[in-house]
Amino acid sequence: MNIRRFNIGDEATLFKVFLSAVHEVASADYTAEQIQAWAPEDISPTLWAEHIRTLRPFVADIDGDIAGYADVQPNGYIDHFFVSGSHARQGVGTRLMMRLHEEARLLGIGELTADVSKTAEPFFALHGFHVEERRYPVRRGVMIPNALMRKAL
């Protein structure tokens, strides 16, 4: 497995990873209505690509197959952290988390934060994050509970 920086051209594959993570993995903790509101298949490819280019995530590549991706922003916020359903529970998330911690150290970031799904909460807790606040954001008219998690570095 290679953890590399995002390359222009990865956007469509990262969208597939996002859909897979939400529809195949998070669907164990959320209703079909919540999943569809969170990860609809009709997201504008242009808007998606622009957002991904802004995030500049790290990408987990296994023999040319993108298995997951995650970003850390200069303020320590992790906006996206997704592993495809076909690569769940195979160490991809752990390798991405290790890379985010390394990047945070390089940038002098003192803490990491993320709005974490119910599905990802145990994983983030395993990596030293704690729940700071339960949140109930609404997307496309549907409430999708998550938690603000924080970790001091």
C-alpha cells in the first residue's frame, strides 16, 4: 500500500470511494434515507472535483487501485476520511491516519478535529480522539447525526 498525495485526475475515483464508504459501510448505522441524503449519486462532478482539489487529500493506493483517501487542513480539521467498502477493515484507514498525524507534525498543528459519523467513531476513538459534542446536521432535509471529535497532538 502506498499513501501518496492527491493527483489531478483522481477526482472521479475518489467519488466512487466516497459513495462506496457511505453506501456499503456506513449503511450499517444510518437509514437508507440518511445515506441517500449524505451521499447522493447526482452530486455535480464539477463541484465535487473543485472540492477535492481544495482539500488536497492523501490517497491510499494498492497496486494502482485507490482504496481510500483523507485530508487534514492547515487548522487541523479532517474534512474527508473515507475507505471503500471493498477495502474496509484492512488497515487502509490506519495508514491514512498515520499519514495525517505525520502531516500535522510537519505543519506544526497542535490538535486534530473531525465531524465523525457513527460508523467511524470507534475507529477515531482507537486513534486517540474523544467526542467533544454530538451534532445533528441536516442535509437535503434529513438529519444525519455525527460527533465532533478532537485529539491533542
